[in-house]
Amino acid sequence: MAVTSRALELRRAGVDVISMSVGEPDFDTPPHIKAAAIRAIEAGKTNYTPVNGLPELREAVSAKFARENGLHYAPEAVTVTSGGKQALFNAFFALLNPGDEVLIPAPYWVSYPEMVALTGAVPVPVPTTPESGFQLDPGELEARITPRTRMVVLNSPGNPTGAVFPPEVLEAVAALAQRHGLMIVTDEIYEHLVYDAEQVSIGRYAPDHTLTVNGASKAYAMTGWRIGYAGGPREVIAAMNALQSQSTSNASSVSQYAALAALTQPAETARFTEQARRAYRERRDHIVAGLNALGLPTPTPQGAFYVMADTGRLHPDELEAARLLLEQARVAVVPGTDFAAPGRVRLSYATSLESIGEVLRRIAGVLEH
Ligand code: PMP
């Protein structure tokens, strides 16, 4: 927060700061999706929808899970939410009691432990290492299971690590969940952004123990539309719907029609996701090579659009390193502090190759002084 507000302050003062801190695609929402929303507005489809989403959208999500993920969730076992974030929030509040323990591989996306803590449950980090590309070791997970453990949160491809968990790791985690009676909440919001690995849904291995969360934000460049969804055991979905009916009621009707077009025009949508994937991959290769060449060791992430650079060469403390990058290089990054990634900062490469080139030049300039 401190870095972000300082970046804004500098910008207001006319300093040209390049932001590598945002977590959203820099692409525009594809035209066929926008057109569907415009048609929905013009046709007056602007009323409340069912709490769990339009029936045709839940059918489309159910078909998507089967087509792309090999998951079999009936439309009644699917719920539509205001962003993936609300699906996660509803899931944690539906499933957790105060004192329950939740295993979360670290580095993690900051909202998982915060949401878990809001319910009164206890987040338990499971460490991973940069040497392994932040791969999850199921043994490390098992070592932290206690009688109070209730849930495992997975995020693959992961924010901020970009790690993609391979099928054998997912199978091992699924077996642990079954053996210990744990629920797996898997956040697959970056599933389309995978470069040299295979994205597999853990729900295939333990369907009764898995809630699969996904959404339109990252896949279809739709962050502002606020559409997420989840599929899982019916009683879990029912509890999530009960919560949602007393909070937001339903996701925006117009946005639901937009998401419907994204899911029911798969050929057009795939053209966009393929093109985006190629662009991100090129950017990833460029930024990883550049940061390593500057002496800021950075593992090659297999997915999502973030890198985790070791900033020891700039400063041993990542918060100070982030401050130096902002004040001297005029590059805004996120210090790893809140992701449980000491000594590292996160850079998002959802930005142009030109900006990445300029960022690397600016950092090189600071290192030379
Ligand atoms: N999960 C992860 C890992 C994310 O990085 C984000 C966005 N930063 C979300 C979920 C939430 O996305 P949304 O609510 O826009 O669907």
C-alpha cells in the first residue's frame, strides 16, 4: 500500500512511473463479448437474475468445465459470482469455522490468508522454494495437517509465483484430502495463461472434496465486468448461494450475458486467448532473461503473468528494494512481504514489450550507480 500510494504521489507530481504492479491484462475485452453485453442492454436484460446466475450461463459453465477441464458439474452444482474473489469469499464463509486451519502454499496471493482470517479460521503457510520454481511438495503439506485442518487452498497457475502444479502433485494432494477429510478450494483463474506446462484441474482426482473456482477476469480480459464462478459439491454450492442471496444477490446481469458469449463462442474466444498467451509468453521470456542478466535472480514462471525477482543486489530488504526501484528507477513493483516472499519483489508483465525494455534499462541505470 505504501509503495502504491507513493507511486500515485509521484505520478501526480508529473514523474513518469512505469507500473509493473497491476494484476490485470492490458488487453481490451474481445469484441464479440462486448457486443453481447450491448445487445443485452438494448434488449432490456437489466433485471435481477437468479442468485446463482442465469440458467443459460450455468449451463455454459457446466459445459466449459466438461470441455476444458474434464470436470462434471451439473448446472445446479455451479454458481456465478461477482468475480472470482466473491466465489472464494463465499466458499471460505460457507466452509470454515473459527479455529479451523487452512493450508496455503506460500508465496501466496494476499487475499487467501486475509479472507480465511476474516472467518476466524487460521491460515497455515506451506513453504515452497525458488530453487524448485515454487513447486508444492505434498510432503510439506502433509507435515502441517493437524486435527483442526479443514481445507487446502491451491492456485495453479499461481499468483505471484507463476508455478503450475503437475498432475502427480495434484493427485498426491487429492489423496491427502480424501484421507484426512479436507476440502480443496482450487483457484484456476489463470488457467489459460500457461506457457510450457500442462494445466490440470485437481477436481478430476477428488470431485467430492474439491470446489473449483474460476472466472472471466484474466482469461478474457474482463476484470471490470466482475464475473467469477465455481463448481463443486451441491451442498457447498447451496451454502454459498445462501450467503450470496443476503449480500450481493447476483452478479451484474449485463456482465453475465457478456460472459455467456465468452463461453458459448469458443472459437472466437480461443482466438483471443491464444493471441494473448503468445504475447505474454514473449514478454515473460524477455523480462526473465533481462532480470537474470542484471543479477536479479528470477525463476522462469510456467504460467500467469508475474515474475518474482530476487532483489538482494539492490537491498537485502524487499521493501527497501521496492522503494529504491520506485524512487530511483521510477518503476512500481510489489514487495514480496505480504506474499510471504522475503527478499523478492513481484513484477507483472501484463504490459508491452516496449515498457518491459524500458523497465530493464531503468533498473540497469540504478544498478550502475
Ligand atoms: N485469484 C487470484 C489468484 C487473483 O490473482 C485474482 C485477481 N488478482 C483473483 C483471484 C480475483 O479475480 P476476480 O475477482 O477479478 O475474478
